Amino acid sequence: MIARITGLFGSLPAPRSLRKQLLVISLLILSGLLLLIGVLQYVLMRDFIYSNRAESMEAQIRSVPREIFSNPPAWGPAAWMHPG
């Protein structure tokens, strides 16, 4: 097992004591698990955030009264170009 780890890291010396070997192996396993958790969290939350943002935009659009879209405003550039 340690031979494979030292093969991955090249010229790094292998830990000689069992305590250091266990520490290195446990740190590698922990970093792998944290990386896996982070990737899974990103993948799962990405879709949730996009769908939540779309739902909030739809709710904002639905909250605007329809009269605003159907009747031109009495102010602004359109009112100045075509008075009255």
C-alpha cells in the first residue's frame, strides 16, 4: 500500500513509522472523501439553484399587473413622440 502511495508522489520519502503511515493514509482518505462530498454538493445544488431562480423570476413577472403591458404609459419617450 505504501509503495503505491510513494509511487504516486515520486521522490517524497515514505514514512517509516506505522503512526506516520496511518496518518498519511487517513489524511488521503479524508481528503478524497471531502473532495467527493464537495463535487456531489455542487452537482446537486446547481440544478436546485437554477430552478429556484427561475421560479422567483416567474413570480416577479406574475406580480406585475397586466394593464402595464397592454396600455402604453402616459410618460416616457413614447408619450413625447405621440402627444395626445
